[in-house]
Amino acid sequence: DSGVTQTPKHLITATGQRVTLRCSPRSGDLSVYWYQQSLDQGLQFLIQYYNGEERAKGNILERFSAQQFPDLHSELNLSSLELGDSALYFCASSVIAGELFFGEGSRLTVL
Amino acid sequence: AQTVTQSQPEMSVQEAETVTLSCTYDTSENNYYLFWYKQPPSRQMILVIRQEAYKQQNATENRFSVNFQKAAKSFSLKISDSQLGDTAMYFCAFMKRGGGGSNYKLTFGKGTLLTVNP
């Protein structure tokens, strides 16, 4: 158990819809990272938050957004969903350099 | 920008034998970390081993060891005495050290699917 909690584990929705994925980092970790894993793109960094502020942005679509709340949990919002958004979305947290702990992922299926 | 290349999409090995997974990377950075992560069918990303670029000594964790060649930008993973539970997708990853205070973003390779056969 990495200590990083993600919900839901599985999500099935339709094109055009909006979903929210939730992540609770390990106790004490201030940083949250979101990654997308798809068959064609592999593991792609989406965005990072540190203590409530956006710290780095990767290959995140404009239809996607994220935020980190005062209790340090984070949400990734995916809107106007397309078939190609079907993927495994990972959250990871860290407190020190070189240590990144991953949650079990949220499997999104867009039909 | 950093890139990580894993040239072996799939590999297989017999139980109890040794297998080596290859990884090369490209970066202009001098201070960084390299990692091998394992993703079994349960899909959890599990850290296998970590190497700090400034350390010349190769990292070892039980049956897992790396061959880190900084000049060649090569970072291979050796699994000794392979076990059925080692069957998984293995990802090589790069992290820049000291990236703006707390930016520890990972760049991953495409992965190598390792199957351990009984």
C-alpha cells in the first residue's frame, strides 16, 4: 500500500460527459502529480500541484483541469469527454526528491 | 526535454534464470535520478529500484540490480533468479534533480512487458 488513495477505481461514461477523479496523497506529502496512461501514448505527465498551487504542467488538454484543496487532496476534472480519453489516470505524491508514490489508478472508459 | 527509450517491447525468461532489461535516455542535465518501476496486472506502479546519477556505484535491491553507464546514458535492469511474480510491465523513468524546489516530475519510457515462464 503506497498510502496514496484514488477514487473511483473504475468509471464508465459517455462521450461529451464530465467526470471528476479524486486523489488523497500520503500523509505529509504536499505535492500531487497526475499522470495519464494510455496504450498509444504510454505514461504522460499531466499536471503537478504543490501545497495548493499549480507547479508544473505537462501534456494536459484544455478540457482537463485540476486543483488541490487546503486538505491537500486533489481532483482532476475531465470534460467534454472523447473516446480517446479512455485511459488509466494515476495520482502520485512526494515529499522528498527521488521518491514518488503512486495510487492504484482510476480506470476511465468513455463509450 | 528528456527522453527515455526502452527498445524491448516484450521479453520472456524462464523461472530462476536471469534477464536484463535495457533503457537509454537523453538529457542535458547532470543531476538526476533514474528509476525502474514495475506494473503488474494489478496495475499498481511499484518502485523497483532507484539510482542517483552522481553515485557511481550501481544500485541493488535484493534480486534487482542496475548497470548505470552515465557517459553512455544507459540504465539497464538485471533481475536474478526470476520468479513468476516478476511478470509485469517494467518502466524506466527519469527525474531531474532539484527541479525548481519541489518539481519531481517523472518522464517514462514506453515499457517492457516481461513474462516469467514456469
